[in-house]
Amino acid sequence: MTSEYRILSKVSDPSDLRKLRKEDLIVLANELRQFIIDSVSTNPGHLGASLGVVELTIALHYVFNTPYDKIIWDVGHQAYGHKILTGRRDKFHTNRKYKGLSGFPKMSESEYDAFGTGHSSTSISAALGMAIAAERKKENRHIVAVIGDGAMTAGLAFEGMNNAGIQKSNLLVILNDNNISIDPNVGAFKEYLLDITTSRTYNRIKDEIWKALGKISRMGPDARSFAAQLEAGLKSTILDRSSLFEGLNFRYFGPIDGHDLLHLIDVLNDLKKLPGPKLLHCRTIKGKGYKFAEENQTKFHSPGPFIKETGEIIDTSPPGTPPTYQEVFGETMVELARLNDKICGITPAMPTGCALNLMMKEFPDRTFDVGIAEQHAVTFSAGLATQGFIPYCNIYSSFLQRAYDQIIHDVALQNLHVVFCIDRGGLVGSDGATHHGFFDIAFMRNIPNVIVSAPMDEIELRNLLYTAQLGKIKCPISIRYPKGNGIHTDWRKPFEEIEPGKARLISEGKDIAILTFGHPGNYAVKATEILRNEGISPAHYDMRFVSPLDEEVLHSVFKKFKKVVTVEDGILKGGFGSAIIEFMTSHGYHAEIRRLGIPDYFVEHGTQEELTAECGFDVEGIVRTVREMVLRSTKKNYNIDNLNIIPKFNRVFPGKK
């Protein structure tokens, strides 16, 4: 800790924070903001959101008795300052690194992390549960939900508020209103907040009422009731739509400047004294205090390494690196939209992340950002499909879990032609357990009527996207692909149709069959080269579809091979390998099968390479497995015990010895 962090170096936990003079808190805010910038510039993470809540973070820990009082951060990437002030400053250089700190609040990491929050819009429901529990246990405990970065656009937030309003529990919701999630917020709720924050008349009179309220609140319950009625009357008179929060039985306060630290402290101290559900509306600036992040909020949401003095983002990709699957998807969608005017693009608040922003720029009337609302995105797509449009609904695998009922009930049951573009399939890297997308293979393949596919490379991605809009397909189809780079630099090829349920042979072999699904097929290609140099002859099939399976290919595989390895970047329970075993047993075949994929535990964060190796389905894992299976059945003179054949995911699980 350098001398430039004079005050921050004295704060090991919030108890130290509460000993500081108020004038030192201003200095602390500047130091904390600089510490976050210094850290994230060299160790990439989420920058803008945490910079925007520096003052709010300090005020909350100064006013409330954490960890006894509970603060739930929603969404979790706002919480860097919180982590630094709660005993993790010296470990913050490990943030999002393998075996290091999580980039999100995590209950097992610290008693100050009241609830794990990686997905958005969960804080109010969780906080209400804690508030009711505290009430039942007769604990004088304050519960605070900090919701922001667009998370109020999700239905779950309003479900929580609707329930909280009738429970009358002592709950404070802080709306961190910065008008942006990753991309700018959309929808009527955004306009509603804008009405409140831009009404000069309301804000001028509100400030006077707020000053009076502080004085009146010390005069007793009757005076406080009068002040509350006075403010409510002001809102309903000046803002004809200001009754949303009051209609949910929340007492609304604000908007206030979320960067005025001393005023925040006074307001929070006042609100501590008021019982029942309350909402404090704070206006903040995402990226506050770092001009490059303020000027380009989307770019600096999670920028990668950058030069802090100039704001230049450092490109760490070697020359000639292939484009990402996301870039290929975005550019292909533009091509397809030009060919077919029935194609629409839908995304829940991720147009830049999934690259639908490219289509949005050229076809704004056919591209829809629906906000952080995955359930709505799916059913909205279903509605479009009923009218002859072809919706390409792009949702990250991890977030698609939130819309599972809509996939089944609104799309598959009615056999509607919705194209699910499942982004970030597999292990996503440093975002960790909340964002890994390894359940979709298992949960999609068991739904009737749905074609479930995964391209091995970006050329196959293009061709699957092309195939999905052809007239031959009249049912739901999912196309899942990983985060990160493909393997081709010359991927712009003429479109070719891929027949649903048809696999392809990558290489012939005679000793063992390797069946792959999706991008891990590229690991198998490299593993096959290594194994051939050792005298082992594997055959490799890119299956491409897990529903329907290519039964013709599988019959030939099980007639020819007694040893089979399956490789996938999904959960092994119920996934692609399970489908192969089901086929084998259903048709009376007998073979030794080893399934490589993601084992039965929540994989933490790290690089994709580190995590793939941990799970045992990287190149080395495939080589190790094939080598062991083949050599154990031969008479060759090998010392099996020295072949390093134990999968890396053999580990001690909780509750097991």
C-alpha cells in the first residue's frame, strides 16, 4: 500500500471506517476510486459500475453496522469498493483470478457478503427474506438492497417489491440510477425515472421539503406523518406518474445526488429511523471520477487491461488472432437480415456483448433490446413467431436459465419457430460460477420439438444460423457457442445448409472413437494429432446435434468401436455424453464409454484454459483418457501408472473424504 492511499491504508474493515472524521471520508472516496482504477487497469474486471458507487459504498458502511446489518449488492459487479473496505484490500490483486477473489459478492468468501449476486434483480427478494427473518427472530437488524445498472428493468425486482409492500417489513431499497447497464437502459421505466430526475419544479420544492423533513422527524410521530403526507402530495401534484413506488406501498425518497457523500450519510441516518419498506433514489454516474469511463460507459464496463493515464485499452490478442464467435454472430446476422426481411433480433440488455448492435445499427426496426428481462425476451419472440417472423433470440447461456418455463411452455409446446442463439456456452472464464453456461445442453435436449446444435467452429456457426431461417425448419432450434475466439481467420465463406441431425467425420481411425459436441472438437483435433504420433489411431466425429442425434453415424460407431470417448463443454449429468449412452443402451450395444466434460460441482473462476484443464477435457485431458483406455487393453509394454491418467477434476467434494 503506497503513501498515496493515506486514509485507505488505515481501513481494514468497516469498524475502522466509522472511526474516521467526516472530512477524511471525502479523501477516502478519492483514494478508493483511484485504488479501483489502479487495480482494474492491470487486472481486468468490471470498472464503471464500482466507480459509480464509491460514495454510496462508504456511506452505507459508515451508517450501518455491517456485517450485522445486511447489504445486498445487485448487480454484483458494483461491489469492488465494498470488497476493498471489508478486509479484502490486500487480496484484491487476485480478483477474478484462478483460486483468487470472486468478481462478485460470495457468501463463502466473506461475512460481509450477505448474498451471492452475479445475476441481476435478485436483491429485493433476498433482502425481503432477510428482513422478515430478522423480524421473526426479533433482531433489530437493518436490511439494505442496492439495485442498479439496469436491474430494475427485470420482473423479479417488481415481484419482490410487490410482496415487500404488503409485508411492511423494515427494508430499504436503494435505486442506483445511472441510466445504463452495459448498454444504455431501455423501456418505459427508464422514462419514468427520467421524468422524476428532470422535473425542475419537483426537485426544487422537494429539496425544501427534505430539509424540513429532517427537522420535523425529530418532533415525534405525528410530525413525521405530516411530513410524509406533505411530500406525497407534492409528488402526486407535480408528477402525474410518481405514484409507482407509493402504489407498491414503498415510501419514496429522492432523487438525491449519489456522489454527495456527506449528504448521503445524513439521509441514510434519517432513513434508519423510519419503519417499513422505503426506496431511496440515488442519481449516479457510471465510471464517476475517471473521465474515460464517464465518456465511454459501455466500453469501460469491463474494459480489459488499459493504460490509466490515457484510457487506451490494451489489445492482448496476438497478431492474426481469429475473430470471436460473438463478432462472427453479429456480422452474420446482418448478412442474413439483408437476405430475409422476416428475421428479427432480440436480446435482453446485451446488444454489444452479443454483437446484435451491428444488426441494430442497420435494421433498428427489426432488432429489439428488451432490457434485463429474459422471460419476456423468450415469450416476445414466441409472439413474433406466431405472425410469421423468424426471431433470433440471443441470450447468454447462464441467463437463459431464468426463462426455462417460457422455452417449454411458450415456444416448444406450441412448436414455434424461434431460433435460440445461446451465447457464452461452456466455461466463460473469470466471471466464474454465476456466469458459466454449462447447463444448457442438458436442459435443452430434453425438451420435445427442439433441435439442439453446437458448431465446432465459426464457419459452422454461420451455416447453422443460415440453416435456421430456411423454410425446412419449422420448429424451435438452439445454436450454442462459447465466449471467445474461433479458429479461422478466413471465416467469411458462402453459406451452406446443414441438415439437422447430421454429424460429420473429421478423421478416420481404428482404435477408438472420439465423439465431440461444439467447440471442444477443436481440442480433439489436436489430441488426435498427438495420439497418432504415439501410434494410437482415434476416429473423430463432430456430432453437431444432440437432438436429434445422427443415429446412422452412431450405429456405425458402435458396430466398429468398443471404446468411445465423448467430449463436451457442458455438465456431464444429462448432457451430450449421457445422450450417447442412452442411444447405446436403447439399441443393445456394449462399449466402454468415458465422458469428458464438466463434473458435478460449480466450477469457480479462472481463465478458460485453466478451468478446461481442471475439468479434464482440454487437449491434455483427451490425450490422457484415450491413451489410458487404449493401452490398458493392449499387450504393449507400458507402465500404466506413469502415464498421468488421473483426471484433474478428481478432487475432494464437500462432505466427502
